[in-house]
Amino acid sequence: MAKLITTDTQLRSHLPNIIASVKGETPFIERLALFLDLAEDWVKTSFTSETTFNTICGYTDSNPLKVLTARLVVADALRRAIPSLDIVLSPNGFAVVNTSNLAPASKPRVDRLIGSMLSHRDDCIAALLPGLVGASSSSKDALLAENWLTSSQADFFGATLFPDLRIVDAVGGATGSKWDRYLELRPQVIDLEASLAEEWFSPELMSALRSETLRGDLTEKRSDIVRQVKAQVVGYLRSGSFNSRRLADIVNFIRLNAESFEEWHKSETAKLFAPPVFRNDRKASGYFF
């Protein structure tokens, strides 16, 4: 049973151009109940975690994070429900709902509505993710963020330097759902970041930068490095190659700012950029005159 959207009034507040139910009609929330349950489960599994979702449900209806989560749930529920809302099962088979005043919408219009719900859902996802790590400084939101950051959902988004949907716009060329495109790009980004970590920046530093990016507490110098590394990943996704000269510049900056990048300087990767200096020894078999 849905926990976030529990009344017909709540549901209708998130839906434009909906005709009020009349006496004797099934309330819209009852018709959408199954889809609301599915949407809430999807939001909990994919984004918030069970604990964080329950916390959000306990907020007042005017709380911005609760409003945003409710919009996400309704958008996904309606996206799922639209194809079947005007279909009924009669004793003689399936039929299309119709009245003397209203005619069924054409398929193109229904498709546009589904696409609109999909786009609205993706916009809600993009806005929700930053809110989960604390959009304000209130102690309530800080506690929610602390709990969320220990969840498997936070681990999922913190596995790259791109813990939100902005990479989709950065890479460009996407059509359809931004969320689906993000899921498509994510494994590629993980692989590219692993290569950069092994050859240039060290797994230790990259891991720390990912955590700080997710929490939003990067220092100025580390934020600048993250920005440049992300640009390299986006560049590779666009063109299929890294800019080696720029990567060398980034490493050089890290080398010259040891106090800000201790993880790198203590790593095995750092040794790749500090080969041993040759010293001529008279006792050595390879002594040169």
C-alpha cells in the first residue's frame, strides 16, 4: 500500500487537466493504487532507500523534498498507468472507455503524454538526487543525508564522479529518457575512470574524490581536479580518446600540491611518475668513464 500518496486530493494536486470524480465513480487514487505501489517501490529501490523514503513520508506536505519525491512517484505511476486507464475488461472482452461528451485520445496524443510524464519524471530525478545529500543546513535534512549516504543507493551513485544526470547533457546526443541514458553511460564511465585511476590518478585518490563529490565537500583544489577529470571522461565518450597532454598537466598539478593530494603521493601510481635517478658508481659493473 502506498505511503507517500494516500488521498485522492494529494494525487490530484500533482495532475493537470483531470476531471473531478462524481458520486458513484471509483476515486482516481483507487484506479492508480497498483501503479503508485510500483512507483514507490521503484523510487525506494533506485534512489532513496527504504529508510530515507520512510523519513520523507513523515515530513509535512509542504516540505520541498517530500513534494519533489511525490511528484516523482506520481509521474512514474501515471507513466505506467496511461496505456490502460481507458481500457476496461467487460464480459465480452476488452473495451475502450467512452462517453457522449468525451472521446478517447488518439495514439499520438497518448504517446506524447507518456513522453511528457517520462520527461517530468527525469526532471524530478535530477532535482531529487542533490536533495538527498542535504539541500539545506537544517539538522533534519542533515540527519536524512547522513542516513542516505550509508545506503546501497548512495553507493550506486557514488561509484563515479557523476552522481547525477548532468553527464547526459554533457555528453549530448541523447533522445528519450535521461534516466535510461544515464544507466547506459554509467558502466562506460566506471571503466574509463578505472583506467584513469590506474594510469594517472591512482585508485586511492579517485575513490576519495568520488566520495567527496557525492557529499559535496570538495576543497577548491580538489574540485578543480574533479572538474578536469570529468572533462576528460566526457571528452572520451564524445570522441573516443583522452587528451594525454591535459592528463599530464593534471598530474603535474597534483605533484606540486602534495598537501592537497596525499592519497596520490602515497600510492603506487605516483611511482610511475618518479622513476629512480641514475647515479654512476665506480663499483658497479656498468660504470661509465
